[in-house]
Amino acid sequence: MAEFIIGGPLRKLAREHEPLRQFLWRLDYGLLWLLEKLLTAFPVDLASRVGARLGGIIGPLMKRKTAIFRENFATAFPELNDHALDRLVRDAWARAGRVLAEYPHLAELQEGERRMQIEIRSRIPTYDDPRQPCVVVTAHQSNWEVVAASMAKLGIPNASLYSPPTNPMLDRLLLESRRALNCELLPRDNSARLLMRALKQGRTAAMVMDRRVDEGRPIRFFGHDKLSTVMPAKLALKFDCPMVPVQVIRLQDAHFRVIYHEPITPRCPQDDENAQALDMIQQVHDLFEQWIRDKPEDWFCSKRLWPKQGKIPPATSGTAAHSGPHTG
């Protein structure tokens, strides 16, 4: 979410002047609060369609975020011409509008089999005994909040990472909607200790991990190195539990298929823990790339993933999974 929705051009000034920042935060909160009340009154599918329309109109007006969308898509899909890129960015903003519009209806997404189809491709102990935890990883695709909703539907207690908005009032507003997910929400910063505690207590640890992590390790993604966290794999190895990629596919409006893929395991079990973790994270990113290529408009890539165009280094010849020891 943008740091300032209404006062974007005043971003730099607002960072330096607390009264202006507080004023803009309140304006943003008022806008989102009013929108939430409006969308709550709509049936969930209608709210999703309204969100798509609003996202497709308002999103492109946010020039800075739109530029980041475009640069990420241009790097991931260099074969697209300018017209195709512009259309893809507009479609991605529309899908982002759907996600925002579905927040007030997160509880409804868990009702019945028609709205959320759950497909499990490989049984692990967690599905039969939720007290035996696993590590769940997913990408910002379709509506990623549906992953936590699906775990609630399966009766799997979990602790899920999230990135709080800069605006604390918006954070509280979103947390109210996320209560329907029936999970413990952990702020992303300095979260390793909290996730380890959750796993020790028998709760599954879940995180969205397709974003760039500046203190991470280089992982090949769409042919270029992206700095990525290896924490999910480290946790799975440390606690000897499965690491499961979960994919969300939007079927129509607010109807989804949630696929629990086969667990990711190291391809070279004889390697040391650092090399195994890097290999597992590379496999996850290879899966993410497949999912995104299938439906690129459903990918919410609003954060810069690689350096600006023209400064992007190629991937390290496929050796990321066997580089030196982890120091991040």
C-alpha cells in the first residue's frame, strides 16, 4: 500500500513535518474507511467487481507505484512491447482493486465449498493433525489473504507474517478485517524469533515471500538475481517439518482454488544446511515463476524487485543454491 494515498506529491515534505504526515494519514484513513463501509454493504462478488473497476481507474494515477509495476513486468516479460506492458499494468491494478474490496468479506470467503475450493496434492501430517506444524509459503498472487482463510477452513492454527502499512490507522483498519482469518498476525520485521516460538507451540508458520529482502540472498527469478529471504527453508530444516508452497487461483470474482503443492525438499540432502536452504528457496521461486507466467495480471508486484532497467545483473549461472554460507 502506498505510504500516502491522497498526498503522494507531498510525500517528502510529510516525512519531515509530523503535523502534515498526521493530517495526510487521517485523510487516507477516512478514504479507506468510507470505501470499506460502502463495500461491506455489497455482496462479496459485486464488491470484487466494483474494486476491479476502481483499481483500474485509480491505480494508474499513482505514478510512482505504476512505474514500479511496469519495471517489474518489463524485467519479467522482456518480450512484451509498450502497449502490452501498459495493458498488463492496468489489469494488475484492477486485480489489486479486487483484493482491497474483498477485505471486508474475508469471513465469507470461508463459507461453503463453492467459494473456496481446496486441492491438496500431497498429504502431510499437518492436514490430519494440525498440531504437527509445517511452513507455508506463497506469493502476492490473486488474493494471498485467501491462504490464511484456507488454513482456517482446514483447522490449521497458524502464525502468518504481514507487512504493516506505514499509516498505523490503516494498519488497525486492515487488522479488523483480518480477524476473520483466525490466525496470529506477526509484523514482518524481526519476526524469526516469533515464528520459531509459533512452531515450537505447534502452529504452522506462513509467509508471502516473492518480495525483495535487502538482507537476503540472491535467488534466480525470471532470469535475474533477486535478494530473497531464506528464513522459511531454515525454519523447515531446523524444526524438521515440511515446507509447502500454496497457490491461489482466482476463478471468477471472489471464487478461488487454493492448491497445496507437494512439499519442497533439498535436492542434495548431503549438502550443508545453508546450501539446502538456498536450494529450497530457489525451487520455490521457480514455482512462483510458473504461477505468474500463467496469470501475470494476478501478480501484485508493487515493490521494486530488481535494480532499475539497464542496471539489472544476470543470474549467477544457476549456482545460487550452492553459494557460500548464509550470513544475513
